[in-house]
Amino acid sequence: MEFVRPSTLVEALEARSAHPDGVPIMGGTDVMVEMNFDKRRPSALIDLTRVPELTEWGVDGDHTRLGAGVPYTRIIEHLSGSAPALAKASRSVASPQIRNRGTVGGNLGGASPAGESHPPLLATDAVIELASVRGTRRVRARDFYLSFRTTALREDELITAVLLPRAPGPQQFAKIGTRNAMVIAVTSFSLALDAERRAVGTGIGSAGPTPLRSEAAEEFLEAEFDWEDGRPLAEPVVRRFGELVAAAARPIDDQRGTAEYRRHALSVMARRALSWSVTDYRKGATRCA
């Protein structure tokens, strides 16, 4: 196995082009586990830890540009205000040691449906930046996940950044696991309310071959929600929202839970996330009044 360690983004893209069968590694929290269990033996490892551009974040127009190599700990510390759903999801990732190493870029590259960052990226309509020696392109998170562990990422490309829209309304993330910490999600859910566009975003994790949205639930809530004052929703509306979220899932039975339980859990999480969001929205409306 060849080990390549570029120190600039240009060198990293050249290395990726030269080793299309190689595996990029940053935190290594997934890759090293697979290698230790002999589930993966790439021809080359491309170590990206010395590439400074991947560990930076900052304002990019109406977005926050998050380098693909920024660890979850930094997201929690610095982006809780600008990307609250992603920060909440980051807090739920494994242990402090993993949060110090793991990255959103790694989550996207592995494309596990159970990855914590996927639902917030879908709900907030984030954009994924992909680069190669041929140039840079941007793909909406909603178009990034193609099938099980298959994405829009091409073999000579690296995930260089995620563009996070600013948060013009409440954002939530909820996750259910077989225990309280250090656990892969049985299922997860994210909700984002956009007060300016009067739009709703949803993200569903670990309940299908890919991370999913519930477009039916989004359209339903957009029509039912009181965008002026955020008044509490009637119970039948809240219940219907939960049902629509659950209906969008395509879960399976596995060692962590049954398909039936996952649908039930999603319905409960969706109702709770909506309740939290309405409360936060009303607080914001009161401050602006």
C-alpha cells in the first residue's frame, strides 16, 4: 500500500488524480476501522491532514464555508449559531476522541445512511463542494446521495468543503440509538424552518439506503404553519406531519431495530422537533415584534 501525504490542495488533487483507487483519509475514524477488520485494502492512502484549506471555515456570501476536514469539535465550538442543526448533530457523534478527529467530509465520503451530518445537510439545503484537477463543482446535498453508499463524487474528486446556508429560523436534530452515547443511530431526523422563504426542510437518517427527505411533510407544514406569529399547531396537524415523515422512510430490520420501530421513532422525533421549532420560532417572532 502506497502512502501519499500532500501538503497543499493542489498536491492533494494531483494525488487523487494519480491514485483514483486510493482512499483519502483525514480523521480516519471509519477508514482505519475498516482496514483493521480487513474490510478494505486500498492501493494507496492519501493523507489530507496537512492540507490547510480543508481545515478552515468562514463566511462565503450568504453561506458559511466549512472545510471538509474541520472536526466535529470545532463545529460545536464555533458554528452553533450559524449552523445549529449540524452543531447539534455533531454533539451526538460517538465520543470526545472521535469528535476531535471525525469530519463532515469523512461522513460524506463514507456515505453511510446512519451518518449524523446527513440529515442536517439535507434539511438546510447545504451544498457540497467537489474538486479535482479538472476544476471545482458544487452539488446540492439533495442531489449528492445516489444509492447505498454511492454519491455524486467522481473517482478523481475530493470533497473540499460544505456550504451551509445561514439559519433564518429554528433548526433541530434528534437521534435515537440503542443507548445514550457511543452508538450508531437507529434512526435520526432534522428539521429546518426558513422564515424568510417560508420554507421547510427535513432530513432522515438511518431509515433507508440513503439519507432521505420527506417532501410531502415539507409541503404540508409550509401550508399549515403560521409564518407570521408561529402560533402553536393543532394536534391533528402535528400528528399528520409525523405520519408524513415516517411514510417517507424506507427502513429495514437489522440488529439495531426493526423497520416498524424506525417508522414509529421517526414520527415521534418529527413531532418533537416540530414542537421545539415552534417554541423557538415564537421566541424569535416576539423579539422582532
